[in-house]
Amino acid sequence: MNLARQIEQYLPRQLLELVKDISGQAAKQGKRVYLVGGVVRDLLLGYPNFDLDLVVEGDAVKLAQRVAETSRAKLLAHHRFGTAKLRYENFTLDLATARKETYAKPGALPTVTPGTLKDDLVRRDFSINAMAISLAANDYGELVDPYQGKSDLEHRLIRVLHTGSFSDDATRILRAVRYEQRFGFEFEAQTAQLLKRDLPTLDTISGDRIRHELELIFKEKQPEFVINRLGELGVLPIISPFLKGDGWIAEKFDRARRLKKPTQLPSLYFCLLIYSFSKTGIEQFLARLNISAKLSRAMRDTLRLKTNLPLLDRPSLKPSEIYYLLREYEPLAIQVNAIASDSSMVHHHLQLFLTELRYVRTSLNGEELKRLGISAGPEMGQVLQVLHKAKLDGEVRTKADEKKLALSLKALDFHTDPEPPVE
Ligand code: CTP
């Protein structure tokens, strides 16, 4: 089968020219270049995918170096892995030396040696990801499909290439479910059995790799389907005994998507995922997945605020009270609780803080207060705090209002109470 027409149709002109240039340079070095993996699958499905992976039969780094010399591409080479990234103004291209992989034990990183295109395809996760398209001049566009990937695409099947695939690399269990849900495919019968059989090997996978797979899941259009299915298949309890994929998650993920910019969504999903966790549960989860300090703080804050939500479920709360109840929490944790809470009052108070109260500042600053005769130090701190509170509660609006209040406080030789406690 020849896919030249599809390549010309789907790839942007600029990208196509880059790819052809690389293939031309490769020919001069006596090498052949292929498009591989996701882009081939998506070309056959008719989905756009400009994330191109190229496999070179021969040294990919040498080829990339030559291409970088003759173009304006920036080169990032990994000699040890025989891979290179070419960064252009609008695109990046990944080049890899065709390789053979062997796994010493489950979960270990593979031992890699140079190989043929066929070696490179057979080491891959699923048949639908194990196809290539030749970019060489003599057979440009020819599909290389030694493992019936095209037929599996047509039958809507996810199929591993050999019985050791999941145990070699158990992240493929998570990948299988991600593709199954993204494309609405099914597991081929033996693949389904192998997946079940090899579930325990997920324990051999490092936290970083599991977290990375969750991050990929969170980039899907509807990650809740993947999470739900991972629950059904018994994958979630292996990652953490407290993880659940249920209707609650589905509803809240959907709500998060309506609210948030895509860049912030993955962190929101992570926090929603652990919303029903205990304190011990969350600590185990953070350690298992080696979650960053920043996200860990947001996740812990999410649960801390959850236990304090009843304090926000009162209609009589003044804006300043809401402010003092919430100011210590990570904004992300507040947002998560706004999504998670079923009380419209709580939701309203949390949103008020996020959209308005946290940005409220006094108009007068320290210098201006000094000019009014208020001395720097604790006295000024107290005056600023009263001004801020009054501004939050709408008792002062203009700078003139603030001046008036500051002077009246000075006349009283005013001292405020200490700040109300946060929890
Ligand atoms: N791959 C694999 N085993 C893995 C990860 C990746 O065999 N554990 C192979 C697959 O052939 C895959 C390719 O490496 O197609 C590139 O991986 P990746 O960029 O993660 O996937 P894409 O196929 O590009 O798919 P998508 O980004 O659409 O999920």
C-alpha cells in the first residue's frame, strides 16, 4: 500500500519539505529513513498528528548533525541512545537509530543495540503503533506493516506483538487502556488475557514512569473514561489502594474542563483523583509517584481545605472572613474544592476568593501612611490590616476613604486584635 497521497495531504507543507530534505541527506549517506509509530497510525485513521518520529537505518545522530549543518535546525543529540531532536522554528522532529531491544528483567530499562527497521518495529507496544512509511525516493510512501497493524486498525483492535510485551514494560498496560478509550477500540482476546496476567508487574515500574503515563492520560480529551476503565480492569488499586474510577470522578473531571485552561487541567485532575484519600493514603501516593513538591503542596492543601469546608458553608460570612479562611491555601487547592463541593454556598465563597478577594489591595501604601504620621513597625502593620479588611468588606472604597480611616485609627492610638486563626 502506498500512502504518498495521504502524507502530502495531511502534513503541513513546511514539515513535509523538512522531512524530504532529511530523507535526501540520508540517501547521500546511504541510509534509509522512515516515518514510524503514532503518525503512521493517525495517517491511516485520518487524524492530524504533527508529532513526527523518524527511524533511520543507520546512525541517526550523524544524519541529524549533517541536517543541522545545512539548515537552521537546532540539534539535541543523545549519542548513547542513538537519538536526536531537530528543533525548527515551528516544529521538532525526533530521529532515532533503528534498534533492537532486550529486557533483562520486568520493569528494567531495555538493553539497546543497532538493528533493522523490522527489529525496531517488533520492539514496540502494539501492532497499530508498529508500522512505518518509507521516505526514500525509490519507494516513497510505501507502508511497512510486518505485524498486521493496518488490519488491526480496521478491526479496531489493540494487540501486543508478543506474549512478553506487558511484562517487559508494564507501562504498556496504561498505554493500552489509553488507546482503547481514545479510539473506542477493543483488546484482542489474547492481549486482554496477557494484560490481566501481567497486572502485578506494574509494581516493577518506577514512580516517575507511572506518573508520566498518568500525565499522558490527563492530556486525553476525556481522561475520566481511561480512569474508569483502569478501575474496571483492576489497575488502579495496584497504583494505590485508595484510587477509584467512578461516576464522581467522571462528573468532576468534566466540570474541571469547563472551568480551566488546558495547561492547568492535569494538576486539577491529579487533585481530584485523590479527593477521597485519607492523610496516609495521600502520603503513600505522593511517595509512590514521586510527585513534585509544588503539586504535593496543592494536593495536601486540597485535603486540608476539604475538612474545613463546613466553615465556608455559612451565609453570614463577610468577605474579609472568607479571605482569612482561605488565604493560606494554594489557589489550585481552592479551585479543586470549588469543583468538588456540592454546596452552592461553598462554591460561591471559594470562587469569590479566587476571582476577587485574593487580589484586593489597599490603595495607601507604607510611604503614604508615614506621611500621615503613622510610624513604620507594628502600628503600621495593624493599620494596613484594618484598611485591607475594610476594603474587602466594602467599608472603604476610595483612597480618600482609606485616608480618613487611617487618620481616625491614628487618633484613637489604635490597636487591632491579632489576626483570626486560619483553621
Ligand atoms: N512505544 C512503545 N512502548 C512504550 C512507549 C512507546 O513501543 N512503552 C513506541 C510506540 O511504537 C509508539 C512510539 O514508541 O508509537 C512513540 O511513543 P509515543 O510518542 O509515546 O506515542 P505515539 O505513538 O506518538 O502516540 P500518542 O502520542 O498518540 O499517544
